[in-house]
Amino acid sequence: MITYKSTEDFEKMRKAGKVVSNIHYEIFDKTKSGMTLLDLDLIAKEIIEKSNVTPSFLGYHDFPAHICASPNDVIVHGIPNEYVISEGDIISVDVGVIFQGYHADAAFSFGVGEITEEEKNLLSKTKYALHEAIKLVKDGQKLGTIGNKIDKIAKKSNLGNVKNYVGHGIGQEMHEEPQVPHYGKKNTGFELKTGMAICIEPMFNLGTEDNYVDDDGWTVKTIDGKKSAHWEHTIGLTQEGIHVFTENLF
């Protein structure tokens, strides 16, 4: 269901988004070789517990952790485990929290230590695609125009644009209508209106866009084993304008 938010609702989402941003910063700042993905989940857990929020992910369809931690060829929905982080890894972290009944959700990807120029380009182009898409968010905008922009950046950069996982509306539920695809035709599709909030979350791969779900039922991996990146923000079409509630602190 599509929901519309009041100024008070958006303020709750802004506060949730600030906690998400804090989690991103602390994980980015503290991650180093030798840590495990479970260590990253613990960082998020500690911030959530001291911030007067509850986790969006923990228990969602029985998901067992506070964050999704997706290394290298894992595109999205990686379950934190004993995987030991090493120099040259790319780690994608997705996290959501709830403040007084309202969600905020965001993801980012980063390299551990030295990574290749090709991998740096993957990270920068995925982040760039998200930021360029956000610039298009406004009352009356069609989602096809936003998706088209993301897809063009991927194609120009010779990167695989994952199409079978999409963004979404957000508010009192983590996943609401509308679905927000990262491809499309300009001036077509669902029309955004003031009072809505959406998550845009491009996922680009160094190789093909094709992927599969691992045996755990969650972990989505590139079919060719090449690395992936994922960037996401929660954006509100508020009465005062467009606001990114989960802006990075780094």
C-alpha cells in the first residue's frame, strides 16, 4: 500500500535515518582485516541498543542479524557470519532501524585496504548512480525516468545493473509500494507525490547482472563470481522539499 507522511512522520524517519548514518560511519571507520562479518553486526547492534531504536532487519522473515553484510561477489542480503575480512575485499553493508514506528534504510559499499582501479570505479559509479537518481526525485516525477538514469550510467560504465532486486517505498513498513526499479523508460511508470518516501538502491556488478540465491535462502551472489557494489538511501518528498534521511557522514 502507498502511504503518505505528515511532517511529524518525516521527523521520525529523519531520526531513524541519523542512526542508520551513524552505523554506516562506525562500520566504515572500524572495519579492518582480521575482523569477521559478525563483528560488523555487533557494531550495529551496540549502536541500535543505545539509540532508542529497534532493528528493521532482525527477525524480518526470520532474518537472523541486525545488518546485511555482503562481501565481494555477494550482491545483497548477506547474513553476517564468521567470514574473515581481508585486504582487497569489497564489503556492502545494508541496515535499517525503526524510530517510533517509522523506518529508515540505507546501504553502502567500501574497499578494505588497497583495491584495484577497476573495483574503485565500481564503487564510485554505483554511488554516483544513486546520487544522480536522487537529483531527479521530485513531486510529479515518473519512476521510469529515475530508473533510466541509473541504467544508462551502468551501461556507459560497462557494469552489470542488477534488475531483479529493486528499491521500494518506506514508512511504517520497511517495504511499501511503490517498487522502485533501477531501469526503465523516461516519462513512464509510477508518479511520485509529496508525502511519499522511497528507497533507491542501485546494485552494480563488475560482470553480468545475472545472479542466484545461495542455499541459505537469503544470500544473493553474482553468477560469474565477480564483485558487486550496493548503495541505498531513504528519501522523503516532504512538504519542505526533498530530504535524504540517511546521508553518509563520510
